[in-house]
Amino acid sequence: MPEGAGGKAVRRGPPAAIHQAQEPEGAAVSRLTVGLIGGLASGKSTVARWLAEGGCFVVDADRLVAELYAPGAEGTRLVARLAGPGVLTAEGSVDKRELAARLFDDAELRKRIEVAIHPLVGKIFRSRVRRAPEPIAVLEATLLAESGLTGAFDVVVTVEAPEEVRLARAVERGLSSAEARARIAAQGSSDLRRAVSDVVIENDGSLEALRERVDEVLRELRRRAGAER
């Protein structure tokens, strides 16, 4: 199993074969599925981009959610039923700003919507993975740890950095300190992400150091997928 920070692997139970779900009978499947997680300004998106450049099939969960929140989409119907029609735009899509404001103040509603939407994201991901030629498929998803769906992946990777470092990065991007702290708090704890992950990428140093660590992780993923190169 790949090693986390300090060289110690975090062991989870046997993963569900998300890459084999609903495959046509008799199909030859050899694909490693990876859940990539990390909080605000952790560097997760940079890691996802480098994994894609390294030959992985990478899907951004936010883009899948955007599809689900389009007019008439299944996710839009679910959100309207759970949160009311006031969270829809005049065109019938989910008003993500309005929904975010509602969920920030209502933890119970946030949980209900997550329970409804996360399985749909997984369903779309599986359908994309089945058509992808790459041997390693990555879902970049901020709240995967909180969803309880990490067991559906062969490997879970988290990108972490100290909270103060993440706050500074978020403020540099234009958020106020209060906004950044609120978003970090709403995304769940670093401790939880580390606990459910097989691999921890520490991003508290230089960009070059991060790249070296990502290359190391990519080599391990290729080894596990039987795609050495």
C-alpha cells in the first residue's frame, strides 16, 4: 500500500470495485480508481492537473455537479424538492450561490443534499471511467471523505497543508480572512481526510517539492495499475 506522511500507510478496508461496477459481462477491466481530496487552497487542483499530464484520466466532481444542476437534470429536481424552488434560477438551474448560502446556515439540509447528490456524482464518474482508455482514473472531490464513499476507490489521496498556510493562499486569491476561515471550517477536518486516505501529499513547501512528491505518488499509482513507464 502507498505510504502517507512520515512513511506510514493508512490502511482501510477492502475497496468496492467502482471501476468494475456495471461493466458489460465479459469485459476485460484493469483500471485503478483514485479519490483525490483536499481542502480549500491545499493544492489539490494543481496535483490533479499534474496527474492528468502524467497520463491519468481525471474528472472534477465540481464539473459533474454542474451537470447535475442544469435545468431539468436529476440533481436539480432533487435539490428543488429538498431545499424548495427558491434555490432555482429563472432558467430552472440550481442557483449555486443561493444554495451555498442556504447550506451554510443549515447543516441538516446540507447533509440531506450531500446524501442525495454524491451517489449521482459517483454514477456519472463510473460511466465516464468505463469509456476512458487510461489505466488510472481519478475523481477530484473536496468532500469525498465526508460523503462516506471513500471505500469505493482503490486508493484515496489527500493533499494537505497547515491551516494558516491555506488561509494565506486563499486570501491571496481574493477571499477575506473571515470568508476563508468559514469555507475551511465547512469543508471538514484535515484529521478526517488523513484518516480515510492511503496517501498523504504534504504541500507546505515549494512548488518544486510538491512536484517531486506528486511524481513519486504517480509512479506508485502506475505500479499498482500495472502501467509502469
